[in-house]
Amino acid sequence: MTRFLVIAGLLSLNVPAQAPVVHVMTWNACAGTYASCPLFRRTTAELLAWHVAVLATKADVVFLQEFCTGADADLERELATRTGRAWSVKSAGFAHPDGSPYQCAPDWNGRPRGVWSITMAVAEPDARFEVHALISPPWGTRRYAICTAGRTFCTAHLSSGSIYDDRQKGAPYRHRQLRELFKLGRGVVGGDLNLVPRDAAPAYEGRDECDPRIHWTYVTRKRKRHQGKPSLIKRLNDAGLTAE
């Protein structure tokens, strides 16, 4: 079951009706370090890659947050098996403030699963990618964005509001990261922004949601829609694409 643990939504500007449709999936897999999450300590091949691929059979592009770099090869293989298409997968592993890799917890058998990461999968055999460092709190996790080489697709997992990350009033680092992410992206942009939509309002200016549910999917005490918070996806005219 896809768990909407991120701020989500699909954003776009008006594009010609004949623009090709691109199906984009974004998911915080929560697979790395939190014991309360269903994919915590799952093996990379049989379970972690399988859980993503089974949900992504209709996708052309997949954005993942809180994935593990050790599952990249398994994910690429599983996506190819389930969709009949060749895929390219790229991860950017997060780091602690001292620069050391932020390791995922080992699987149930004690085997390493790589580094806690953001990951992008594209249904192309030889897709090229770029990794960009985002401004991060000096005392917090070092964050990154991944884009395809032409920046038609970009994804990131922004700082959290936890006491060891971007805890300050007004979430200054998250807002700086959000501006960096949208400056990078020339097409579809999405991921786990760790902001509710009203706090990410600049990202919505002049754009429409591409999410087929046509509304933000987040929960407050007064309004309950889909469980969790959605992920932001932006589409620009010059991308020539329609994102769903």
C-alpha cells in the first residue's frame, strides 16, 4: 500500500492538449532507519525493490525518498521484469553533518543495505542524471536533489522539522531548499518537501495540480482526505509534457 507520508500534489502550467502524458510516481518508502515503518530492514531484492516495482507498473518516472542505495540494482531489474521496459536508476545517499554516509539499517539477516537515499528511476535504458547538493543545516542531515541530465525531472527530500534538523521557526532551511529545487527543475519536480501545502505556497504560484485527485492530499484536525501528506510535482511549459 502506498503511504502518503510526504507533502504531495502534482503541479503544472497549462500546456497544449496534444502534449504527451508522462506518468510520475512519488513515494516516501520509509525503508531506511525507522523501525515503525513496514519496509524497515526488509531485504533489498525480495521485498524492498519488489514493493516499489509492483506499485510502479504504469509509471514512466519514479521518485523515491528514504530508499537504500543497496537496492538500486534490484529495483532496476524488478522494474524491467514487471514493465517489460528498460530502466535507469540513480540514488543520492545522504550524509551526517561530519560527511560520513547515513547508513540504512541492515536487513533482517544482518546484511548491509547501503545508504539512506533519494532515488530516481526513469523508463529509459541509458538515462543520465545529475546530483546537486542542497543547503542543509550544519548540524543536520546533508540533503541532495537528483535531476535527469536535461533537468526535465528533479526530485528531493527536504529537511525535516525534527529537533536535530530544520527545527527553527519558519523552517528557513526547507524554504531555501524548496527554492533551490524549483530553480533546478525545468520540467517535473517532486518529492518529500516536509511542508504542508500552505507553507509551500510559492511552489504553487501560477501552477496547477497534476495529481489526478485534483486536490492536496494532507490531513488536519478539521479536514481529512487521503491519509498523509502529498508530494509536490511541478510541470513547466517548456518541458512539453503532461504529468500525472
